[in-house]
Amino acid sequence: MGQQQLNVCVVGAGYVGLTTGVCLAYLGHQVTCIDKDREKIDMLLAGRAPIYEPGLEDLLRLANARLKFTTSPEACRHADVIILAVGTPPTPNGNADLSFMEAAAAEVAAQLTGERFQVIVNKSTVPVGTAQRVNLIITTAIASRGGSANFAVASNPEFLREGVAIHDTLYPDRIVIGSASNEAINMLRVMYAPILEQTFAAPKVCPRPERFDLPALVTTDVTSAEMIKYAANAFLAMKISFINEIGGLCEKVGADVTEVARGIGLDKRIGPRFLQAGLGWGGSCFGKDTAALIRTAQEYGYDMPIVSATVSVNRRQRLRAIDKLQETLKVVRGRTIGLLGLAFKPDTDDLRDAPALDIIRVLLEMGARVKVYDPVALENFKIQYPNLAVEPCKNASELSQDCDAVIIVTEWEEFRHLPLAELAEKMTGAKVLIDGRNIIDRQDAEKAGLRYVGFGR
Ligand code: UGA
């Protein structure tokens, strides 16, 4: 392929780090993934992915010859590029907790010899100013041991979605690189050349989309790169909250939000994606990033009413499922309610900030009996929430037995093809189907004998 092979270290083998590392190895670079979690590293050494992500294990196998996994940061010594992809969990006040990031920077600093130029890349989602902070930590560490510095820091945010992480890494819309150093930008341009030019053979597990334009490369200053990440997530979250707010009014006036989304989405300035109304967004990113953005703004005494409203509309949206139960069943106490879907979205077992959790808690407080089913996240749920007194079920059919209402919480593909007649037969009372993701045809549901309640329609 004539592409230059780089030596890359990825610190943090979570979603972002692991996907990035495995993809870069697949593209031809020599990659070492470093993580403190021995168990995780052992799993990876055995060829297994510690997270559920479609295609990841296949790619792991394909790239195996160029991939190393270790708990020791020593490999950073010989790396051209060191990617920091450690967690930045939210603190109670909405700030991102940078302690993992700072510890990783210090560990990396201890390995830098100054013999070769090295690029330190911030890939974790970190507040504005973190690249400067990483730069300071490393510079200070090197100076205090009297070493010579020969590195530059770059911000290179990622935009991958869970469940389609490999696709989003190999076929992105754009790659953003922010750095004050042209040498660093050039190094990363080389690292990403196979993606930017699409010169690699697409893996069978993740074929190149039929219509795909080469990704744009955005090179900019670090602070703007850091801001791009937050602004992108806040905008996407806002799009969803916007359509949900419109959906609420659609219900009042008798319009169908899916029609409205279709009608506005065809305007190229708006675009059709992220306009699916329903129970709203969850996951580890939108909630955390909108909170961090608001928090940063507060530090400057600056108001962000649009981002704040995005968050409050989403909070309200989840509880609309409860309103709809009260509207249809009247009394919720003592009823049996089934939840189809626990994961915050399909194709993942991730439960972080999942709408299902809020709905379960409120239902239990109200005195309902709650049954749950999820094709993948059930095991995770049992481990993480052993105290939530719900009844796990093996499938939708078992779940529906004796339910007064069933709520579709996650748009798993299999829920698009539910055996509606069977569900109706097993359910009891008003037999309400609350379609929290607008994936079922009202007429089909009603023909099967269910009382259908959508969102915004
Ligand atoms: C999101 C962004 O989409 C990625 O670009 C970004 O890189 C990532 O966060 C991150 O910062 O790491 P992710 O959280 O994996 O990705 O999931 P999305 O596919 O964006 O979905 C987020 C939530 O929005 C889900 O709960 C989904 O059900 C909901 N959603 C999405 C809607 O309610 N309506 C829509 O139209 C689209």
C-alpha cells in the first residue's frame, strides 16, 4: 500500500481506545494497547473483547500480528504516537474527572526519552484546556528529571457511536486534529492516511458504505478541537430534544412527529438523522458532555440556555412513558408492566444513563410489578443493579405474560418484528403497547388487539 507504518501506543483499552487501537493495527500500524486492568488485558490476549461491540473480535483476529496488549506503559518509550484514551467520568457537579487523564500523562512522561519526536494525542473527551494541562504535566515531569523534551500534544476527538464503533472509525465524516505543532499534525496525517485516502481493503465484517465520500481533515488549534467535540455532541442531543419537544405538541394537535421529521429532514440544512422522537437520549456521552459544557460556561459566568433546555427536555421525555401509562391504565400501582430493552440503545450492553433505569425506578416507587427483557444487556443489568426488584425474562413473549402494558424502551431490531398477536394474547387488562421508539405500525398493533400508544403521533 506504500503507507508508512507507525509505532502507536494507546493508553486505556475502553470503548474508544480499544476500537481505535484495533482499527489502527488493522490499517497496518504497530499498536500496543495499555491498560491497568489485568483482567481486561488477559481477555484481550486470549483474543476476546471485554466489551460487546459488533465486529470487534473479528478485527482483533485480523489485526492480531500487529497488536500487543500489556499493563505496562513501557512501550510508550518507542512510540511515534501515544494516544490517551482513558475515562473521564463526570463528577457530581458536572465537571469531567481528569484524574485518570493526569495520571496517564504522568506515566507517559516517565517513558519519554527525548530521542525521537513523539506526539501525545488526547482522544478522551476532555474539557477545553486539557491539552494544555497534559502538556504542562509532561513538560514539568521531564524538566524535573533534567531530561530533554521532544514531543507535542494534539487534540484528536473521536466521533464514534457505540454499536457501530468500527464503522465510524474506518469511515468517518471527518477527522479533527488540533495542535500548535505542524510536525504533530503531519505525524497524525500519516497515521490516518489509510482512512483519509481509503486505501485499505475493507474488512468483511465492516464493508465500506456504497456511497462514501473521502473524510475531510480538519486541522485547527487545540482549543477549537476540544470545543468541536462538545459542540458536536450538544448539537446532536439538541436535535433529539428538539424533535421530542415538537413531538409533544404533535400529540396535542393531532400531527404525527415521524411525518414532521421526514418533512423537515429532507431540507439539507436540517438533515434527516437524529430526528427520531421517542424516549430521548441516554448513554455515557450526551449527558456527560452537555453537563461538562454547561459547567465550563458557568466558570466563565456564561449562560447556555439552549444546552440547558436540551437536558431538561430529555429528562422530561423519559417520564412521558409514565404519563402515558397513567393516561391509559389510570392506576399504575399493582399493575404488571414489561420493559422491552434495557441498553441505552441497540447493539450494545451499555446501561449508562439508560432511560430504562429511570423508568424502572419510578415504576417500582409507584408500586408496579416490573418485568424486563433485553437481547444483550440483561446479564450486565443483573450484575450492576442486583437491588432493582424486577423480573428478568428470556424473550418478549415470556415478558408479555400477564402484562397490563409493555413499553418498548430500546429500538433493538428484533422488537421491530414482535409477534404482536401472541403478545396481545398473553397480556391482560387494557393490553397497552407503549412504543417508546416509534418502531411499530399502529394499525398492525391494533389489528393484533393491542392498544397502541406512540410518541408524538
Ligand atoms: C454519541 C455520538 O453520536 C458520537 O458521535 C460520539 O462520538 C459519542 O456520543 C461519544 O461522545 O463518545 P453514542 O452515545 O454511542 O454516540 O450513541 P448515539 O447513537 O449518538 O445515540 C445516543 C442516544 O440518542 C441513544 O440513547 C439513542 O437511542 C438516542 N437517539 C439517537 C434518539 O433518541 N433519537 C435519534 O434520532 C438518535
